[in-house]
Amino acid sequence: MFTLDLFADQPRSTGERRQLGPGAWLLEGFAFEQAAELLAAIEAVQAESPFRHLVTPGGFTMSVAMTNCGRLGWASDLSGYRYSPLDPLTRAPWPPLPEVFATLAASAAITAGYPPFEPDACLINAYAPGARLSLHQDKDEQDLAAPIVSVSLGLPAVFLFGGHKRNDPVTRYHLQHGDVVVWGGEDRLRFHGVSPVKAGEHPLVGNRRLNLTFRKVTA
Ligand code: SIN
Ligand code: FE2
């Protein structure tokens, strides 16, 4: 049932495709089968480019820890937000996009009705219990024709999906391990965020939530 499904915290291996907007879809369990492979790839990325807590231009340290892979990585510091081919921490290129990431992102985009998607950036977010992401738009990308593909692993979370203005009403969606959200087209610039993650223990991921966010930065 709709309501039970929305609030259940049990992993789901197959699921509904729920439309969240004209160009936005929640693909329940879409990445469930590849989770172990995705986690191994995240381990390899973080061995090269470790998770770190970035500082916002406003001087706040983010509660979510981040790293990147792919040709470009997203970073923030006191001087602003930017995409860069080098990891500012290691001064080396970000680790390449693992094949399993590229394949998953492309098939999720196709499933949501988008043309072939070749992301050049993947932000990896790690949420310890209590970590949250305040409402924001993904608008540092030049290519706004391509969608955003966002993969959830580990502890469940509440995804906040708002409108085009910061104060527009927000709908809450429960995201579970293996869920994928795709938003593009007229939904591409909608505000979104993540409520503070509740403590728990996920059998594969432990006491945290991981998220992969695929973007096409350069047109
Ligand atoms: C993001 O907006 O970068 C991440 C969203 C999420 O963690 O689900
Ligand atoms: Fe975002």
C-alpha cells in the first residue's frame, strides 16, 4: 500500500516507480542489486580522495562529509562553490568514475525517460547520524539539460523535495537503501535537501547513509 510503502524502513529489492513531478522520479530499489559493488567502489574512491567536511562560503562546516569521483568534483570553501578537476585536499585528479557508477547512472536516467546520460561528476555524500543537508538547488552545472541522478545507500533518510523558490512547500519522501531519485527537465532546479539522518545499523553500510549524486557539469 502507498502509505505503508512510504514509511517503511525495510530494504526493498524491487519497487514502484513513483513520479514526483513532471521530470522527477523515485525508482524504488533500482540500485539494490548493485549495492555491494557500489560500496566496494566507494571504498576505493575514499582510499584515494578521503571524505572531508567542507566549509560553506558563509563559514559553516557542513555536517555531511563529501568526496568525489569522475572528471570533475564539487567543492566548497570560503570563496564559493566550484567544480574542479583536482581534489583540493590531495591536489591530484579525482579518482575516475567507476564503471558500475556510470552504468547505473545511465540506466536510471533512461528509466526516468531521459536521453543517454554521461555524467562527468559524482559527488559522494556520507551522513553520520544527525547529519543533514539544508534546502538547496543544484545549479553550479553548465548543462541544465541533463538530469540529476541520486542513489541512496545505507540508513534510510527523509528527502525534502521543494519547488523553485526556497519557501515553496516541501514534500517528504522516505528514501531507503537502493532507491534512486532522478530529477531533470522542468524539475531540474527544484530545491531539495535531506532531514537529519537517524542513528541505526544497516547490515552492509553500518551506522551511516551514503549518497551518490551524478551530474553532467559541462555541456
Ligand atoms: C544532494 O543533494 O547532493 C544529496 C541528496 C541526498 O543525499 O539524497
Ligand atoms: Fe543537491
